[in-house]
Amino acid sequence: MEPDVETLEAVGCGCGTRDRKAVGVDPEIKDSNLKRLRRIEGQVRGLQKMVEDDRYCPDILTQISSVQEALRAVGRELMRNHLKHCATQAIRSGDGEAAEATYDELIEMIYRHSR
């Protein structure tokens, strides 16, 4: 069963759809994540320049740590949204198969994100 557009807009992603493509994403969440990712993109370009310019290794490593933390922050935001809306909806749906699949997905997602 496909959720309606109103549900998708409230949820903020399209995890409940069969094709698993995000639809009806909350524009504020999307904009926030895109701004963060653009900033990260700029940081990575800065890292490339630091390497090209033979900058001091500890300075480069500090910037790498900064990029990694920024990516983790985007991941946490996406995970929070997924848990709060998509996973909760699937688990509460009363569909045992969907709930089990969601639990499996969550375990794998948490494992991958916590590495």
C-alpha cells in the first residue's frame, strides 16, 4: 500500500514507497542537508588544495577529521528522520512482515553508521 502525498509530506521522506525514492521531502530538511553537503564539498576541495600545496600533514588530518564529523552529522540527521517517521510508521502499521523488514534494515543501518 502506497502512502498518500499528505502522509509523505508529514513524514519527510519516501521510505514507505515501493521504489524507495524520497518523495514529498520537507523542503527545510532537504535544504539543510544540501547546505551541509555543499559545505562539505567545499571542505573536500580545500583538502585537495592542501595536498597539492604540500601543506603540513597534521593540518590536513585536522581538516579530514572535520569533514568526517560533518558527514556523520548529516548521517545522524537522516537517521533521526528515518527512525522518527519511516521506521515508526512501518513498525506501527500492524504488518508483521514490514515490521520485521524494518527491524532488519535498522540493525544494518545502525551497524553501518556506527563504524
